[in-house]
Amino acid sequence: MEAISVILINLFILAVGIVFFLKIRRDMRKKQVPNAPDLPILVVFLGFCGWLALLLTYIFQPLTGVFSVEYLILLVPMPLVILWCIKWLFPLRNVSRYHRHALTASVLYLVIPVCIWAFLLPGIIKK
């Protein structure tokens, strides 16, 4: 039963994130944004949705293996992908507000693992 609720939380958050991503993508296409940052925006949405799903899982369920795997993915490979997004977006930051906001969100995403390691991880490990 625990696994089903964890999967439902993750699927719901993922679905909401994809709906918002598709709305932004439609807006970019309507405004004909040159070199639209579709992939970086998708990566940022997936990252933030992952953290939100992880937080909700932590609040409503005891720690499970799914929690550990998702946590590891969000702390190790995702920041590397975000660094690639920053590298791609930085020269294009003045092209449109979408590029600028995607760059800002990518940089903010890198703050999350630092805060997790510094403030939350010691409390989670002690439990």
C-alpha cells in the first residue's frame, strides 16, 4: 500500500509539472521565441517536480527505497544536467524572458542540493 501511494504522489506531481511545461511551450511557440529553451525548461520542471514529490512522500510516508533512489537521482545526476542547461542558457539569456527565467530557475535549482546537504540531511540521517 505504501508503494502505491508513493507512486500516485509522484505521478500526480509529474502530471501537473508536464501540464505547466506544455503551457509554457505553447506560449513560446505562439510568440515564436528564437532558439526556444524547451529542453532546459523541461529539465528544470522535472527537477522541481521531483523535489516536490520527494517532500510530499517524506511528509506522508515513512522512508522507503523509492525515497532513497529518487533522492539520489535528484542530488547527483540532476545537478550535472542543470549545469549543462546553465552553460547552454547563459549566452542566450538576453534572447527572451523565457531564456532568462529558465537560467534563473536553473541556478536556483543548484541551491537546493546545497541546502539539503547542509540543513536537512543531518536530520533525516538521525531518524
